[in-house]
Amino acid sequence: MSKFIIEGGHKLSGEIAVKGAKNAALKIIPAALLSNQPISISNLPKIEDIDRALEIVQDLGGQVELNADGCVINTSHLNRHELSPTLANKLRASIMFVGPLLARLGEAKFPHPGGCVIGAGKRPIDLFLEGFEAMGAKVSVRHGFYHLSAKRLQGCEYFFTTVSVTGTESLMMTAVLAAGRTVLKNCALEPEISALADYLNTQGARISGAGTPTIIIDGVESISAGNFKIIPDRIEAGTFAILAAATKSAITITHCQPAHLESLLAVFAKIGVKFEVGPDWLKILKADELKAYSIKTHEYPGFPTDLQSPYTVLMTQAEGASIIHETIYDRRLLFTDLLAQMGANIIMCDPHRVVVNGPTPLSGHKLTSPDLRAGISMVIAGLIAQGTTEIDNIYQIDRGYADIVQRLQQLGAKIERHE
Ligand code: EPU
């Protein structure tokens, strides 16, 4: 099994470029099924989750041609409405294929999606099913498979009782081909949603309000396809910014959109991390002392749950006590046990809250990456720690961070991949 070997305690410096956003790419690939014309996707990150999503496209009868910066997807010969359980089990975002399949082929069959184990049991899909039902789909469950069918989906009004990113994107893209008007309320506001809506509108969709809590979609018979450039990954950019602060290094992050990181930068201003911002770059200056500051994760534009684990590592190096309140997932703080094994002083109050007392030196340790974001956080912890850290189960990290070893090595990090 592959692992990372990290020798910590070294300062980093230099520039790191951000790749395209995983969580935008994972939506535009299924959205390719909405049109029978080829779509060209650029700035596509080369990560495991994208490979799996492209395998799903091929498994459904679509064609994928890879090129240097992305791929071209042609779904004119889409011929299968059933998601492979092996692929669906690897990827929560496999659920994103269901709506477009239903809209294109009138039918979709799929198992419960897999992905990061960060929420109780299987992460629920009730909002998707309710939304599709509201659009007129018949839903049944047999032998562990969901079966959805609808001759033509109908526009509907749907209120998300829980704000859901993929739920919003899924119902929004599916409604593009439904008959009549769909009104979605209490929608998620993430920038990836507006990027998707903007693209679909250039191809003939009629979506308004994306990026606000109410999205209105007037259904059309068909849409065309064109070029989609994936927006920079704000979570990757934020992760590198936290890495710079935690290792007290000066690092410039390029090819990013600092405007999507306002919540993190507001917190940086409070904890003593100095930075400079340009339109597409962010320079983190060498921090001297960090002050503890409590955070509460929140839907965009609040503090992202996907940056909670790197921030928790950062707080082990800050002076004072901070409360990390993870409001969205109830298993995303379990990784703090690994941090405690490295020497952090962390008290778990309940599954949603920990208290971090800092600063504490960390020491190298043998660890297993629990999930994507906790995994990259253990890399950050390893780079801070004295001694050697060994991380296995790194498939979890490769799922979301492309060429991470080479890119961190360019900053001077002592990290190696051992096959
Ligand atoms: N939820 C339900 N029912 C549903 C769907 C969601 O109760 O049908 C609940 C979830 O259990 C959770 C809350 O709603 O408590 C919010 O989850 P959401 O649906 O927004 O999460 P998601 O759409 O599955 C996306 C990202 C996650 C990111 C969250 C929150 C993708 C592919 N995934 O997940 O990214 O943490 O939004 O911002 O876009 C990651 O990249 O590491 C990652 C996990």
C-alpha cells in the first residue's frame, strides 16, 4: 500500500499554483449528460475522484477523450441508466449522475453512494429523492438499489429543509430539462453552483438566482454544449494558506480566487496571520505568533467544513484555547484523536465540538488517513512535527489533491511517496 513519509520541522517557501476545483468538476461531468453534444472541460484536476467520475460516464455509454488540460465528453450514445455499484461506492458525487440520467433516459438505477465517511452511517440522499419525486419521478427501492423513472420530469417547488450543496446542484441541473418552472428554496450558495448555472445558461438553459437562496429554472426541451473552464479550488487554496500559517512560512498561492476565501481571511486577520491579496493570488507572510480563535463551520460564505480539519491543526500551534464547532458533519472531528497522538492537547466535548489548547509541539507518528480533508491535515501536522510521520491509506488524499508530493516538495517540504 502507498504511503507518505514526512520529515517535519522545516520552513517552506515559494509559490504553489491551485488546480481546478474538485467539487466543480464533479458536477460538470454529470452535467455533460444533459446534452447530446460534446462538452470540452478545461482546468480539470488530475485526481482520483475525477478518474472515477469519468469511468462512470464511460460505463453509461459516454465517450471520454483526455487532453493535457482536461477532457472532451460525448454522451450522444448514452445507453445505460444503471450506475455500477463498484464505482458508485467510491464516490458520493455519483449521486450527481442520477438527475441527468432521469432527464435524458427517463430512468435511473443506483445503489446508495459511497465517499468520505464523515457523517453518521451512510450520508443521506433523502433530499435528492424528495426533489426528484416532486418533479414527478416514481421512486422505489429494491435489493439495495434505488429505481427512479419519469417519462418527462415536471417543474416543481421544492424547499430544502437542510441546505445541501450537491442537492441544490442536482435539482438545479435536472430541472433544466423538466417541463415548466421549478423554484428551489433555501439553496446552497457555493461559488461552484453559480459557475455551473452560468455555463448551463450559455448553452440554452434558463436559470436565475444561482448564488442566492432561491433559484428559478424554466425548463427547456434541450441544451447545447460548449467549453467549461473549471474555477480554482477554493478549498485547496485555503488548505495551502493554512499550511503556510501553520509552518510559519511565507508562501504565495497563485491561480486562485481569494474572493472565495473571505471567511478564512477574516479569521486570519484575528489570529495574527498576515497576508496580501491580489485578484488571483494570495501571499501568506511568515507568522510569528498565532492567537487562538474559535470557529463554527457554516455553509458558504461561512467557514467551510472542508477547511475545519486543517484549521484545527493550525490551532494546535496557536496561543490559547479555541473551540472548533463542526456543525455540518458528525464524524469530521474524529481525526483529532490522531492529532492528540502526535502531542496536541485536544478535548472532545461531543461529536460536533472540540477544545484545542495551544501551542503544543507535535511529534512524528505512524497514521492512517481517515478521509480526504483529515488526510491532508495530517500531512500539515506531519510538516509541523519534529521527526518522521508516516501516513498510509493515501488514496484518500489522492482523491482530492493532485501531485501533492511534487507540489509540496517544490515548497521545500520533505515529503516522499513510498509505493
Ligand atoms: N444532507 C441530508 N440529506 C441529503 C443530503 C444532505 O440530510 O439528501 C445533509 C448532510 O448529511 C449534511 C448536510 O446535509 O449534514 C450538508 O451536506 P451537503 O449535501 O451540503 O454535502 P454534499 O453536497 O454531500 C458537498 C461537498 C463536500 C462538502 C459539503 C459541504 C461535493 C462533491 N461535496 O457535499 O465536500 O463538505 O458539500 O460544503 O461537492 C470534500 O470535498 O471533502 C467534501 C466532503
